[in-house]
Amino acid sequence: MTGEPPAEWLIELGDKQLAQGDPDRAIHYFNRALKKRPEDPAINLRLAEAYGLKGDSGAKMYYALAMEPLRRILRSDPRSEAANDKLLVLALQDGDP
């Protein structure tokens, strides 16, 4: 097989990296998956989660980065409960409600 792997495979790799506590690698895979499916809410939620974990480790700037994928979801689905909930939590953690 040549070329870029399918988005599903990249998502799976990102999920494995998140489960192993490596948000940096997870972010890498989720960003690659987003290049294939930029509006996919599941990928955007996972990317926000990975950035949020980086923020939890003390690098608060990652909370702001975690908000962008959630905003992408909300532009297409303003009623997304998962995105709204995560965005509120991140805003409180970032100190910028």
C-alpha cells in the first residue's frame, strides 16, 4: 500500500497513543486524520481531548488549542452537547470563560 493511510487507521493509532498517555503522538495522528476529514466531529473531539491532556500537564496554552477543534464542531452543529460541555470545561481550566 502506498500513500497516506486511511483516516480510520490514523484515528486508531491516535486512540492508542492517548491510552498509553502520549498526547503528543495522539495529536500527530489526529491532525493527520483531520487532513482527510476536517469536519469529522469524532476526530475533532479526540484532538481536543489530546490537547486538553497536554494542558492538564501544566502547559495551559494547550487549553486554547483544544478549543479550536470544538469550535469547528460547533460551527456545523451548534447544539453538540459533547463539544459545548468540553468547551465550557476548557474555558474554565484556561481561566478564560
